[in-house]
Amino acid sequence: MSRYFTQDHEWVDVDGQVGTVGISDYAQGQLGDIVFVDVPEEGKQLAKGDEAAVVESVKAASDVYSPVSGTVIEGNAALADDPSLVNSDAEAEGWFFKITLSDASELSELMDEAAYEAFVAKL
């Protein structure tokens, strides 16, 4: 499995044609205590960069953008009951949605983990 990051702090784990999308640990740290997450519905078509989800914290509400184009196959239902999963495990159990990739070449425009760490270090 390969993990990629956007400059907006989303990550996508790619396994075959399926991507699992969430926000980075850095992003959840900037948001503070997360109180609500709205994930996309199964079957929703997303283009790379489309608003895909909304995350609300005690500080602010933020849009989460799709790092790739494709069709949503699952939203993380656990976040409805426990949005704090994003705070406690942003880059694993706190994932937002799974998407079937329609154009794997888009991944070449994203950062790998080392490039993302270097990007965050400059912020």
C-alpha cells in the first residue's frame, strides 16, 4: 500500500484501485478537538479537488477535498458516533471515506510521506 499527501493535508492510502482518504495528523492538530464529521455518501462521484467532506472542531469548520477522482464506495460510519477518532488516530481509524480511483495517474501530482514531512516542517 502506498500513501500520498496533498498540500491541503489530506492523505490517501492506495491499495489496487481503492483509495482510503483522511486528514493528516498535522491537520487534526491544527483543528483541535473535532466534534463533527460529515462524510460523503456511497456512490458520490468526486473529481480531484472537489469538496468531499466537512470536519468541524471547537475552533472551526473545514472542508476536506478529494485528493483523487473516483466514486465513493464507503464513508466511515464510526465518525458519526465518535468524531474524536480523527484526533486520536487521524491517519488510521479516523479515515473519512474510501474511493475507487478513476485515474491513477493523478497520484503522481501528490507528495509521498517524506515530501509531506518536509512541506509541513516549513509551515
